[in-house]
Amino acid sequence: MESTKIPGLQIRSDKIRIDKMVDGVRIYKTLDTTDVVLAQKIMARLVNSVLERRYLPKRRNELTVRDIISSYWDGHMRHKKYAYNAKFVLDAVAQRIGGMAVHSLTKADIRKYIRERLEDRKRNGSAGSISPRTVQMELQHLSMAVNFAVDNRLLDTNPIKRFIHVAQGMPKKIVLDDGREKGPEWRAIYAAASEDVRPILFTLYETGMRPNECLGMRWNWIRCKDGRRYTITVPSHADKAGYEHDIPVSPALLKLLREMGMKTCESLVFPSPRRRNRPRSGIHDAFASALDKCGLAKRGITPYALRRTRITIWDAIDTNASRYAAGHVPKEIHLRNYVRIPPERLFRLVGL
């Protein structure tokens, strides 16, 4: 018999049950306590989890990997600036093991996932295979999703944190022409590229920008310093590490930008290759096509090789200025807190 009436709580002498509708989601849960005050706190926490899209109306031992990934995406990742990449990675995990119960995942399941994932592209007829680093990233996101569920009391423990390990090879540091300026490999790729893609490739090569930064570059990022020297100022929200940094504009790139009709507005400099669902696929497809035409497809070159080539060239001129222009935060406290890269050092990279 109910002794007290509190909306959403069914209070009896031997147990307390939550039965409440929030935003169309029913919270129905029998608590392990008879303390009314504690029950109200638990109910408030569950209501907040529903409002933040973190509540899963299943028992803990019934939650699947897809449930956990969905909760992690809605409650934590959706509004992160690297959400696009995270969504792509999480979808790959959910596609293969999304239906499995999280609490029943074993070391054998993870090993099987790794083995089959590394062979995915070979089975699908694509060149090469998924790299161990990619699989490592997928499993790390899975582990973070499970940790998120634990932090929000959807799960008691993370059953996979002890055996998510993938052997990582060294990253492919592919540099065109061994780091020489405008060598034959770069000239061959540029000549094989289509007319509409050449300005993007030239900008990537001259600035060392990341492909995402280049495709997201706006005209008002280009700023004149002293009447003749220009920089591209990448704002913190567009930088991978979240730091604003300046990139010197070479005379050759400045000539190209002026030919394109240099503007002061906020519109994109290169709007055409971007796609609604996969913004980077346009430049990657065009780059792969150029590699096929010039016979360099088998070397595993990607648009990132243009960035590595430029940074290699700059590093031989001034290591710290190169690091600053690349957007790499210095690791040493002395450099990070006390050393400023003046314009003279920055523009030395482009011969000004």
C-alpha cells in the first residue's frame, strides 16, 4: 500500500519503483533502495539522461554495442568539431558488432573483429587493406563509448578495456621528391590533375594545409601584413588541435589567388569539390584519378603527402617556424610559452 505520493515514484514499504514519461520515453525502474530522498535523486538523474539523449530503457545486460554507440554519439560526440570522423569510425564498429551485447564481449570477439576488419577491403576487391591504425582508432572509440556508458551508470564496468590492443606500425611518411621543391613527382601529379582541382592541389602543396583546412578555407582568412606579404590565418575552430596559426603565402600562391579574384568575404575559396555527406571525398577521388594517370597510384600517396612535402621543405629552412606554420603546437615549454615566431622568420619559409 502506498504511503506517500510523489509524481513518478511508486513508493511501498518494501520497494520503490520509478514509472515516469519524459519526452515520449518511459522510465520504468525498480530501485534497490527504500530511501525516498535517494529515489528522487536517482529519478532526477534519469530524467536528465533522457533529456540529454543518454537514457537507454533496457536492462544493463541487454544493452548492445549499437545502443552504447548511439548513446555516446547523442550525449557526447555529436557537437564535437571532429564529429564527422568519429561518426564514420563508430558506424564501422556498429556495422560489424553492433548487435552483440556489451557485457558479453570477450577477448576472442575483439580478436575476431580485428582479424576480419583488417581483411575487409581485400574481400571487397579494394586495393590494400584497412591499416592497423584505423582498426586501433575504431576500438579506442568503442572503448570510449563504453566508458561513457559507465560514467553515466548505463553499465557497471567496461568489459573490454583490458584487451583493446592492436599492433601499430609506423605512419607512412610519404614525401614527394624526397622533400625537394617542385620535383618531377609533384609536376607529374599536377599535370595529370583536372583543371578544377589544380588550384586546390597547388594550395595544399604551397601551404602545407590539411585537406580539411584547405577545403574549409574562406577568403577572409587571407590577410595582408604589410602591403606585399600575406598570410592565411587558420582560426582555432578550424584547426585540428584547436589553435589559431598563420601560414605564409608564397608569391606563386598569391598570384593564383589574385587570378581567382581575391575577396574579403566569408565565402569558401574552393566550394565546388565539397559534398554534403562526405566533404573530403571530392578531392581524394580527384587526387586518386591524377595518380592513376601519371603512374604513381601504387605508392600509396594521398593528399596528405603534399602537406608532408611542404613541411619537409620548410623544416630545412627553419624548424620552429615550420612547426608554427604547420599548426603543430611545440612540445617544449620553453618554445610554447616563451618563444614567438616573428614575421621575418615566418616569411623566410617562402623566400620573402
